[in-house]
Amino acid sequence: QVQLVQSGAEVKKPGASVKVSCKASGYSFTAYFLHWVRQAPGQGLEWMGWINLNTGGTSYAPKFQGRVSMTRYTSFTTAYMELTRLTSDDTATYYCARVMTAPQSADSWGQGTLVTVSS
Amino acid sequence: DIQMTQSPSSLSESAGGRVTITCRASQSIGSYLHWFQQKPGKAPKLLIYAASNLQSGVPSRFSGSGSGTDFTLSIGSLQPEDFATYYCQQTYSSPFTFGQGTNLEIK
């Protein structure tokens, strides 16, 4: 069955960076895109961007442009999301989600990774 | 950016009842609209994709309709497990924005 397993919770200081991994199994890794979505405590869902797992091409939400980097390592069927220059506003649960090329609906999600930014 | 506005923000209904949640886009998005259910501490779950297509494994009491700017999610004969938060998302134009969510509570 399709599984996306994310790395564990992180605690970071303001100004630091965090890199979250998303290990995929149970399907053809490069046949899909991967979206990253975050959710601050008690808040709604916020889309961050996508990565084409075949080509490595990316598209980021303008809010995160310049601070986010999405990559993948196809041999290990793992994708990564790195966010730099962290502030307390980046405290959130970060999700990866598998997406078909069209209509880009996220049909399988990772369990989420809580990133806490605190001094 | 395309703004997605859900209404209501919250509602309460009894088990066995029926509810409808609406999602309005700030511009036409065709049928690039998806609905998700989220329970506390869990990842979102895809219910409806492309406005009206039921995701595999999702009960038929869930249905979606609409196109362009106005969309609805309907849940018939509410079950205890349906009480959750629901989100719409557009994937017509990047950034792929979500609605603010609708919290469905038991009356």
C-alpha cells in the first residue's frame, strides 16, 4: 500500500534551518508530484509548493520563495523540504502529500512532522 | 493569488442529519477543486477530487458539485466519524490555496 513516512519532530532556534524528509513506498515514486503543506497550531492548511519527482522541477508559493528548497533522492524514494531563516511563525506541522499530475489532488499524505521554533 | 472562501466556518448537526458546505473561489477555477477531511492530530484525507469525483474508499454519503467559482460538499446521513474539519483546495493556479476550513460539530 502507498505510504509516506516523514522524519521526526524538530526543535530549532530562530534563524536556523530545518530539513524534513518524506520516504515513499508502495508505488512508482517518479510517476507523481509531491506537495508540501503546513499547518500552524490550531490554524488551517497552507500550501508551500510542489516538486516533480521525475524531473526535480519545483514550484514554490511566493510567500516561501527564497527560503524553501524541495529536493528528492530517487534512489531512496525520498523527498526533502528545507526551510531556512526560521522564525516563531514557522512553528507548524509540515506534511508531504502525493499528487497526480492532473488534477493535482493530494490522495496520500505523510503523518506530519512538527517543527517548533523557539529560543 | 486565488482566494478560497468557505462557509460556514462552523456548524453543528445531529447524527443522521445532512449538511452542505460551500466554497467560493475569487476567480474561475474550472473543476480544479478538491475537498479534504481532517480530524484532530491527523493528516488531511482526500474525499472529493475535481469537484465531483468521489475518492476511492470514501463513503457515498459524501458528494461534491460545482464548477467555475461556486462549489459544494454535501454529507448525507451524518455518522459519528464525520464530525471533523473540512477544507477545500484549488489546484487551478499556483499557489494552490486552501479555504479556511469548516468545523463540523455534533449537535
